[in-house]
Amino acid sequence: MSTVAKKTKDTVFNSSSMRKRVFNNIWLNRYIYMMVVPVLIYMVLFKYLPMYFLRASLYDFKLLKGFEGSKFVGLKWFERMLSSPELWRYIRNTLTLNSLSLLICFPMPMIFALLLNEVRNKPYKKIVQTVSYMPHFISTVVLVSMINNILSPSLGTLAKIYKLLGKTPINFLSNPDYFYGINIVSGVWQTVGWNAIIYISAISSIDQTLYEAARIDGANRWKQTLYVTIPGVLPTFVLLLIMQIGQMLNCVFDKIYLLQNTLNLQVSEMLPTYIYKVGIESQKYGLATAGGLFNSVLSVILVLIANSISKKVSEISLF
Amino acid sequence: MKDTVQTTTGKRIILRKVKYDQDYIKRSTGEKVFNVCNIILMALLLVFLLYPVLNVLAISMSSETEVMAANVTFYPIGYNPQAYVTIFKDSELWRSILNSAIVAFGGCALSLIALCIAAYPLAYGQFYGKKLYSVIIMFTMWFQGGIVPLFLTIQNLGLYDSLWALILNGLISAYNVVIIRSYFNSIPFSVVESARIDGANDFTILFRLIIPLSKPVIATVALWVIVGHWNDYMNPLILISSTKNHTLQLKLKSLVLAAESSTSNLTTLSQTTAHKGVAALSTQVKNAVLVVSMIPMISIYPFIQRYFISGVMLGAVKG
């Protein structure tokens, strides 16, 4: 590619031969262009047109009137967003949930992989592993329905256990104190097996001679885990940790939205769900687009920072 | 244990592998205790992972009185398959399953063709504008318009409330392009070159040569796309409005989580549904619907999990 560019620069005065060369290249690659052009058209229509519609954040946008008919309001929506105390509450909610999940959900897959590695019975190991992948294939709607099943104050299993212990059942779902807890526990349920895959493969790629050497040095199983296995998975852990921190401001729309109810809104409302309600349900497109843009710019910055750190740490990056 | 190894010179060397496993080295008491604890811990994890699913299955097949008394845990009490007979007659549910199947399988087929066509020029093309083409695709991995701009785009393209909106919106994702391109790159370039010398055009090379050689990655991405579409809730929520176009997840939400998510109170649930003139669904029917929605993914995943796992590794190695 670069050599082609250099050559064309050299022969810039010899325009007829250059034109011939360019034409030749295009003609040789005509089938490639037949692939490239439809893909570009698709990208423009479905990925870049939405970016064009970010312009709606500067208008009092009405769907039927378009940009011409809608009133230009400048930065009004951004000002309203940034001056609203609600915005910071939404961001705080997202950060609280993500910090808790980083503390609890995130290390679980590694712990699971390390423990699974110590299971000596092969068929049992295989069964545990296969079952642990299952939640990955269950949709959020079903997950939230299961949560409702188990936590229901009248019909749920947990209420039953409370009754057996002689306590009055708690309505977990309508109590904001439990919102993060429910999220975290179900998050562990969803990710513990699936996210362990990468650790399991990191463990299996550890050089077996290291274990042999450790045994000769008299290391028992615990020492082998401590000095061979854990150092072997640590680079993976650090890399995933940095990436996870880059995702600090993102939240899973489906799960948050479906677990929300009027009683826990104080802690469960986050930017994406708020944007959905304002934008799609109340049709305040301008305000919602401004909020969405604000959110994506913040998260992109965070991802870029995390990515540059991981580049320095491990020379592997997300992009 | 004896193993024979063929060396490069053709001599067979006998290696003596010492088996260090439990059969040969006497285990300490601490190790024995740990093994037992570990097996128990894994069993508890199995219970934690399986209980919600078994609970749903059990409730769907139990009798009304047992469900109302919250006696049903992980096995059905008072076996009663009436709920399945009820949902078998629900044409709206089947319509939504059909819609989801169209989006998942139709979307998958179109997606694969589009992704291969998008990845081929990146892997093998030497054309003017390759750099730009690559940037145009990669940029969408970093930054996207967001919920409301997507909604406005689909409205303006006239695709709102059609299944095409769901299929086309998820057609080409930059991440999948990267995965497929990196697999294409691992195929020796001489394969493409010699086919070109033989006079094959790029479409022939892609469909006759490269795609058959890339079955593992195609299978992986296909499954990602199918599971993604089948379990997707957010995109249908934003892009679909009429009941006849509802996908399974939207239908599930309206059947199972209808009022619970807003108030999580069973009395208001029956009031609101009665108000709308819809007969309130029994708990068994709700759970039967959940079971039906889970069956396709849960019944196939143990057989195809190796493709998923290789996919996770592809994503990690890609760097």
C-alpha cells in the first residue's frame, strides 16, 4: 500500500502513466471493490447515520418535522443535563454497581477456574464446567423472571426459607437496599462459568515442566498453586481487570431496566435507562440524544485510558 | 507409563513418564481435606447454578395448590402438564417464536455472508483506500450513536417496526469482522495467490476456497449471532412496536414480567391485567413459557460449546 503511494508520488508529473497505473490497480481489484462498496454503504446507513442523528441533541427535535422543521436550541439540552443533580445520581448509581461488581463478580471466575483445576475427577470436572456455561445462554428476561420466582414474597423459595426460620419474608424486589445485592448475585450466576474459560485456558497453557521442577523442589499442591498456577494466570487477570475498569461507566441496559420498579428507582435509575425513558417513551429526542452522547463520550474516554494503560502493562490492547 | 516418540531421524525413543498423580505420591491429610472440601464446594456451585432453572421447570409442571403454597422447589409436586397445553394453543406466543427464529436464523445467514464479504478485502485486498476502509469499520467498535439516534435512523430508513430493522442493525459488527479477518489471515496467502493465477475471481476464492477453510470461525460467529438475536431484548424494545412483530423476549416480558417490574406486587398485577381485559396468567403458565423459550439454546449448547470456547480464545488472542 505505502509503496504504491510512493510510486505514484514519484511519477506525479508523468500523469498519463500514473492514470494508467491507478486504473490498472482499480481494474485488477474490481471484485474487491464490489465487496467493499456494499459494505461501505451498509456502514454509512446503519452505523454512521446514527452518528449524524447525534445532531438532534442541538434541536428541539420532532420526528415528523425533521431537522428543518425542528427548532434549533444550541447547547440547551447539554446545559440542562449537566446542571441537573439527577445526572450525577445516575452516574453514581452506575459507578456503585460497577465497583461492587468489580469487587465481587470479577474475581469469581478466576477463583472458580483455580478450584476447578484442583478437581481430580475428570467426569465430575467436565460436568461442573458444562453446567457453569449454561447461564450464558439464558436471556436476561428469563433471568429476571427467575429472580422474581425465587424472591417473590408470597411464592418464592426464599420466602419459604424465611418462614421455616420463623421470620417474616422480606420483599427483596421492592426494597432498594437489596437492588445491588440482587444484581451482584445474579451477575455471579451469569458470569462465573463463562468468564472462567479464559482462565482455564491460561492454566492449561502453563508449562508442565514448571510443576515438575516445583515437585522436585519439594513443593506440595498448595505451594504449586501459589508459586506456579497463580503467577501463570495473573497476567490474564491484570489485563481483564484493566479492561473491566474501562467499562466502569457502562451498564447492561436489559438487566437494569427489567429489575427496575417504582420503589427502587432511587438506586436503580442509570443513564441508559433514563435515556430510554426520556427519548423513546416520552419522545424528548433532543434531551435524550444529548444524554446519550454525554454517556458515550465519557465511556469512550475511560476505555481509551484503560486501553493505553494495558498497552503499557502487557503490550496487548483491546483494539 | 511408557511413551514412544518418533524423532526427526526416525529413531523411536522410549520416554519414561513418571506419573506424579495421587496414585504414586502419598497425599497429606491437609490435601485430602482440601479435596473433599473442593468437591463439596463445586457441588454447592452446581446447586446454585441449576436451582433457578429447575425451579422454573418444577413450577411449570406442578399443581396450582402446591405452587400457591410455595411448596415447589426443584422437583414438580402434583404433576400437572396443563400449562403446556395452554401455551400450545397460544398463537401469539408461537408467532413471537417464529419471529425470533426468523431474526436469529435469517439474520445469522445474512450476517455471515456480509461479514465474510467485509473481512475478505481486509485480509487479502491490496486496493486504494484500504486504510480508510479499515478505519471506517474499526471506528464503530469505539463509538456508536446510541439508543435514540439508532431509533431515529431506523425511523428515517422506514424500517421501524419490521423484523428487517433487527436483522440489518446487527448485520455487521466490527468485532466479528476482526475475528473473521484474523482467521482469514491465518490461511496461507499462497492459497489465494495461486487461485488468482489460475484465473479465479475474488468472489469464487472467497466462497469456494476461503469460507470452506474457515468453518471453525464461521461456526463460532454463527452461534454468537444466533444466541445474540434470540436473547436480545433491548433492540426489539426500541425498534419494534406492533404485537405481530414482537420477538420472543418482548412477548416473554409482556407475559411474565408484565406488572411485576413496575410494582412487584401480585394484587396490582391481577388488577392491571383485569383492567386491560386480559385474563391473568397462572404462575405455571408463566413458567412454562419461560421453559419453552429456554429450550432451544439450553438443549444445543452442550454440543456446540467447543465452538463458543474457541471463539472466546479467538477474541482473546486477537489482541
